[in-house]
Amino acid sequence: MDHDVEVDTPDIDVCSNNELDWNFDIDDVRDASLTHLRPPLEFDPSSRHSSRGSSEGPDSHKPYHTKRPHKKSRAGCQQCKKRKVKCDEVRPTCKACRLRKENCVYPTTAAASTALVPVSKNDSEMSSSASSPMLPSEQETSNMLVVTEPLFRPGEMTDALDMKMLWFYTTTGFQFFSIQSGRSAVVDHVLQVEVVKHAFKSPFLMNCLMAVSSLHLQNLNQPIPFQRAATYCSKAFKGYRDAIEAAKPPDFPALIATSLLMIALSSQMFRDPDGKPLYVIDWMQVWRGIGLIVEIVSPRVLQETGMAVLFYRPPIDLEKATHYIPNNLLFMVASIHPGDADEKYQQTYYNMLKYLGSLYQEMKDHGFNPILDLRIITFFTFIPKDFIPLAKEHRPRALVLLAHHLCFAKLTPDVWWMRGIADREIKQICEEVGDEWAHLLRVPQMVLRTNDKTEIAQLLINNRNWTPTEMDRYERDRDPRLKTDLGLFDNEGSEVSIYDGQWKRKSSIVSINHSVTELGELLDPFPRVSSPGTESISNSA
């Protein structure tokens, strides 16, 4: 006759050694050494009272015995945790619950989304807790710190290469998107921490970070598989396009960061042997796309996310810049006669010349410095909107002006995503305009033959004896103009700010605070600027 035999495992609570602490989690954390990896010592309870008084008793020479090494259960069922026994973690029912015929319940999925980390206690807390023991559930929760996981964990980040891409950006790659990187703790925090934080919430930004890192490492001749880099780029472009079309408010901070990173990502076409000819014209539109994103997300979001610092650029004095325009370029525009194909675009060319003159002004007045680098890199954010269609039509005057800006681009070789752009595009411009305009391209053609910064500067200002002042690394990092001359400026050189969630000129804000102006004058703070937010773009470097 068969008999049902129920095998019961002893409860810790009813054991004779209930004074012992059987939960070693806290001790393990308190002891920073590796001593907790050694098996604990087992001793005879009777020796506790006889060791001091009767040293000659029968148990006085009883040796200590060590326990077998064992692996602790960290994800056991609730019944085993309550009874403080090791769970074999077999699902759906562990061995202990099966033998005891109890309902085996494991932590729910919601509970599994957080990690319980033991928190160490000091000696005073340990002594107080020993004098007032808590229930197992209270002791377990009071000694645990709940750590919430990110809202988004990239599903494709499963191998070492994916982790390497993210690691490379946070340690090195972020430094190439602001001239203040390494000089401003605020800017570094936004690029290193805030951007990555938003990337864990918006997959398209994470893909963009990985794509930029892969291209940067390839530029450093690191063995990054071409297929993986192409996959990163494809996902980044598609995700960015879809995010713009959806325009979901939770993605607005990620859209701001992605619009900046896309400048570097889209520069890869310049290094492609089969890249599109005169790709610099398409690249100008990518730069202008930053303004579109700023319009979508609104100035308030730009301010609240702290990313406004990424869009600082130096002021510009258009009237003063006209005195630095090369004579041959000025004559090229002034000689447009009635009936010329460019007659109705003459003012657009004049405006373009003023912005180009600001580069000559900066180099002549201050030599090589971080502000010059910033003016060169963000030049396309200043150019008039009407100039882009002229460049698209490959009008010779527009291409000649672009070629002279590209000469300045050779002065920024330290920015990896600007490297190699100038030589490729200048050659293609010279081929496109032909011999008729070759006399206006003599300087760009000579710049093609050298990579020396001083020689390039001498060619641009047409003075072989001129020696520009150049700061060393210490002076560049402590240039006071990096603090005084950077801010949010519109294309006319006026400083703007975000006031009550709207773009306003600084003068308007002062007038509001002092109640000097009429309300009607403040309703249109930009009478000559259609969208200053669109024109305030990144000081990426």
C-alpha cells in the first residue's frame, strides 16, 4: 500500500541558532574586500559558553569545520525568500515548494523591471538593528535601494561593437560638436550626459550617436565593419525623417540634438569616392535644417532642455565686414549690368559678400583663434536663404563665392568631419565654371596646393609678409572672447534671448523690464528678421 510521504525542510526560525544572521547580503556589501568569497566558518554552539570557563572540557579542542562553497539565490521565489532558504529557481515551481505542496510565486514582471541593490550600513545602524529585529519583509525592503532602468534600452545594443560606439561618443566624440567643449562644464554636461539621456528615450538619436561614432572611428583608421557603419547611418537617417514627420513633443529634445549631429553624419558624402558632385550645396541645406527643427520644437523647449548653449555663435558686424571684402569679389558683383542673368539677385550677392567679409575681418584682426574656427564652421547658418537656389542652379558667381569660403574651411583640419571637404569641392567648382571665370578662382586654385595654415591665410589676404597671431593651447582655452562674444544672435548681428518662451531681442527685454516701450512695439520684436530662432544655430566645432 502506497503512503504519501511529505518531506519538510526545516524553518530557520525554529532552529536552535536563531540568533545567527543568516542573511549575508549586507555583510557582503559592507566588506569591500574579497573575504566574503571565502566559505564561512561553522562552529559548535556549545563551545560559545565553554570556551571561556572550561578550557579543559571535552569540546575544548574541537576543531572548526568549513561549509561547502555554494552559490546564493538572487531570483528565488517569494516562499523561499520568506523562509530564508535557498531556492533552486526552477519554474514554474521550485523543488522546495513542490515538496511542501505550496503555491510557488516568483516576483512579477513589473517588479523585475527594477533592480534591488543592497545598501551598506554603518556600525551604529547595525547594532541598533540587532537590538530591534525587523520582520523579514521589512528587513528586506529597508536594506534595498530601488534603481529604475532606462525607459528605452536599444534592442540592437547586444554586442561589444554597439557598446563601443556609445562609449566612444561619451569619452571622445562629443568634443567635436562645440568649441567650448573642455572649456565649459555646462556644455560638456549637455553633450556628454543630457544628449545620451535623451538617446535612451528616442531610438533615432541613439542610432545617430552610433553612426557618428562609427564614421569617426573609421576616420581614425579603426577596423569598423563597413556594413555595420552603413546600417547605423541608414537607421539614423530614417529615424530622423520619421521623427520630424511625427513631431511628437517627447522627442523634441532628441530632435534638437540630432539636428546638430546630422551635420557631421551627412559630411560622409564628401569622403565617398562616388559622392555627388558639388555636394556642398546639399550640405548647406542640412545646416539650414537646424533652424527648421528649432521652429518645430519652440524656443521654450530649447530653453528648458538646456540645449540652447549648443547653438551659441559669435556676433557679426555686417557694416564693418564690408571693408574687408576682397576687391576682385566686390567688383564681380558690382559689375552686374542691366540685362545680366544675375541682375535681380545682385543684392543677394552683396549680402553674401558681407558674411564672407566677416571671415576676412576675424582673421586679420585676431589671427587664428577659436572664434575664427566657429565663424568658418557655422558660416552656412548665416548665408541668405535666397542664395541657396542660386547655388543649386550652379550660377558662376554663387560658386565663386562658395569656393572662397571653402578656402577658409582648410583652416579647420582638427575637426574630423570638416576634413577633406575643401579640396574636393574647390576642384569641382573650378571644373564647373570653366575658363571664363578662372581669373576669379586663382586664390582657391593656389590654396589647393598647400595645407599650411599661414600660407593659406597669406593667399587669402594677398599679403605674403603677413604673419597671423596664433594662440597656443593654453591661450585658446582661456580666450576671454569665448565667454563674452558667444550667445544667441540673429543674422543681422543682434543678440536675442528666450523670454517667456518666445524669441526677443535683448533690447526688447530691457525695455519690458523698465516699462519704457509701448505694448504695440513689443508685439513684433523682429520687424526685419522673420525667424531669429531659425537663424540661431549651433556653435559646433
